[in-house]
Amino acid sequence: MAEAQVQYDMVKYPNFKEYLWFEEHEAELLRQYFGRYIVIKDQQVIGDYGSRKLARQQTLEHYQPGTFIIHFCGEKDQHRAPRLSGRQLVTVDAN
């Protein structure tokens, strides 16, 4: 069976690989950071915070916007997942 591949809009969602990494490690991350906002950059957690605002403020002191994602570790909410739409699609291995 072929490996699953995901198509995403690299212009609209430049950090979608970070989200895929979160999905792959979700169970482990939820155990460790439940109820916290985590900052993911280069497929690793670089910080965890009690609020999205604080996570953004602190992370922007060291990193450029668009180079990381902030994700809430809690019950899964389909409204928070990135939408896979747009014009410029790129195929990437899910791993």
C-alpha cells in the first residue's frame, strides 16, 4: 500500500508541515501540554504558554512571523484545523 500523501497550499499555509508534525505527535503532546498553547517551529516544540497572546508576544521577540505555528493542546476542534484550499498545491509526504 502506498504511503499517504497530503496536498496543501504552501502560500496560504507555509507552516502546514508543523501542523502535520503536531498531528503525528498529538497523543504525546496532549499528555505533556494539555490546556496549554504550544509554539512549534522546525517540527519541535519551542515553547508552551497559558495564552495565545503571550505565546505570540514571546515568540515574536525571537522569531519572524510566519516561521512558527501556535497550537492549543486540548480537545480536537475541527474549526481550528487548517483548510486545504487554494491555488498552489504541493504534495508532501505525511512523514
